[in-house]
Amino acid sequence: MLFVVIAMLVVLVVAGLVVVYVAYPHRGEEVPAAPWLGDAMTRATVAAPVLEQEYDDSRPL
């Protein structure tokens, strides 16, 4: 039972971080209550690897 409670708390924290990221740093704004959190999220975003999308012009649309 304790595992389920801890897992649900972790899920809620991660979901809250995603909402804060989408609401502020993703749009280039500063997080009002915790600017350090926005800075940390921006640094993590820049450090994360990104897959480049490849376009194939020979394929018909």
C-alpha cells in the first residue's frame, strides 16, 4: 500500500513539473514563485539530446 502512495506522489510531482515547464520556461517566461526552478528546467532542456527530424524529398506527399 505504501508503494502505491509513493508512486502516486511521484506521478503527481512529475505532472506538476511538466505543467510548470509548459506554462513558463517553454514560452520563454520566468516562473513567478521560483525563478531557480525555471533556470533548472531550461538547463535540463538544453542538455537533453534531441533527435533531428529527417525529411525525404523524394517521397510524394
